[in-house]
Amino acid sequence: MKNPRSHRKKNLLCFVVLALILACVPTTPVPIATLDQNSINLLIQQTADAASTQTMSALPTFTLTPTSTATPLNTFTPEPTQTPFVTFVLVTPTYLQRVQYFRVKHDSQLADYGYKSRTAAPDWTLFPQTPETVPLFVAAKAGSGTHRTTINGAWESYMDALNGFDNKKLNYLKAEGTALFNSTGFPQLESLTMGGNVITLDAIQGGWGRVSTMDYGQVGSAGTDNYTTRPDLVHKFVLVVWSRQTKSTYWTGNTPQGAIYWPLVSSKPVWISMDRLEPFPILPMEVTISKEQESRREPGRDGVLTGNTLSVGESVTITQYHLSGSQVWGRLQGGRWIALFTYEKTGPTFFTSWSMATLPPP
């Protein structure tokens, strides 16, 4: 027979245990903490910053070393295979050269013409002055031939606007025997340029460069794309002359009708021999002031003056170019601009030790 007192103790113990278990169970559900959107954004930003820091630390370190100005860089060593010609630029407070410019050499710089004008040839029977043409070939080899690009419609209107809709200039420009439309006539524009003009390159193959031209599918605007704003894409008509009296070559940027311009456009890729080009000196470059001038906040004759005058003999570092027609401006390390080259009343003028052998069209 079971002991009733022992049975009561057992029941009491079970009740106590059950009470303790129930006491551990929460009476209401505990809500899950809400995620702070600001915290998420902060985490993303911190992660991005960390990735950016790692990426920058993995990049090679570039040290800006001024180039000696004793002699300007007038040589260029091409690669044996086609190489895209681009400039890698890091986003830094220091501006670096973004584009490599080249100037097309004149007749007097070429052995082909005996370092004279082509009109100096004994058998020259045409005009005493002639367009100083330089062919742009369809392949990276001599004798591959030039190319014809049809520039009617909107392209003709654009070229007309570049020349101020001046009928005398346009009749001269579009004539069958004046270089650009030679033999076939307008609107078949031949792939060529003329001495002194500026070009850039998309690629280099052996001793040849693929010329950067306007996009044939997108017509330019004379208000924004002209010789002043884009001398690398809008070129100037250049005449070369041999003076039999002085036995010297000279060239002019004005035809008998005045200054004439045309768009550098081609419906196919075109190439130029690297021997016909002089590269702009590589930047950054330390130069010495040779003509006193006041620096400007923006490049150009109309740029706001800073009140800071650079004296003859002072050294500064050029970090960037700005081209405006035949003018060349240089950006200083502090962001100010100075003139490197312009045509003054006295003639072609260099304002620093920066110089090039090939002069632009006057």
C-alpha cells in the first residue's frame, strides 16, 4: 500500500518544476530589431571606400618629373604592331597631358622636297604657290592610295558655315583643281591634310599612325566645332611658295580669297606616315619664361588676368595644353594659364623655352 504523504511530496515536486519551466517562457513575443537604413548606406560606403583604397594602392605610382627643356622632343619611336594611342589619366589634383598632339611638317622639313617648297622643282610648271597637301592613306603603307568621302547635304552646309558662307571662298575650295576635290570635283573630298595643321592619332602601327577624324555619321556644328575650338578636327587651307628671289620657302594660311577651312572627316580609317609628323613636347615639362607675361585664369587672349606677372628667367612647369587656332596655351601646376605660342604683329612668337620646329598656319 502506497504512502499518501510520499505521494503528496511527489506531486508538489512536479508542480514546482512545472512552475519553473513556465517562468522561463516569455509572456509576449520579442520583436526583431529593425535595420537602420542609414547604417546600411554607411556600411556600403565604407565597403566601397575600402575597395577603392585597395584598388588605388594596387595601381603603379607615377612621379611627375619635369622634362629638360634644352631641346624639345621632336622624335617619336613607333611600335612595330598596331597599338591603341590613349593616355591613362588618374583623377588627381594635378592635371596631366590628356592628348598627344602632332603637327604636320612643312615641305621645308622634308628630304622629299630637298628641304624646299615643292614649287622649287625645276619642272614645276603650275602656279608659283600651291596647296601644301599631305596624303592620308587607306592602309598603313605607302602607295595604298587615298580615299574619297562624299560631303554633301548637312556636311556641305557645315563646311559652308565654317567659311562664313563666303561664295568666293567656297568656289575656290570646291573647285575641281584645288587639292581637296582634285580631279573628281565636289562633293568627293579626298583624304588629305596640309602642312602646319594639328592631328591626333587613334593607333600606331609600325611607322604609321591612324588619324583621328570626325565621325562621318555625326555632322559637326560650326558654332562649337571650328578652327578656333578644335584645330585638330577643323583644318586650315595652307599654300606653300618658293621665292626664287630670296631662295627660300614660305607658306601662308590665306588663299587669294582669304582664310579657308574644312572638316577633317573620312568615311573610312586613314593613315599618315609618322615621318610627316612632329609630336608636341611631352608633359609635364619645366620651361623658362623668355617674354614677360601675366598669367590668366582661362586659356586664350580673352582669359581673365590673375594679376600675377611671370618675369623673364622664371621657371614654371607646364602640365596641360590648350589649342586655339594657331595659338598654344599651357596650364601651370597651380591652375593658371600662360601663352606658349602665338602669332604676334612681329611674327611667330614663343613666350617660353617651349618650342617646336613646325609652325602652325599663320
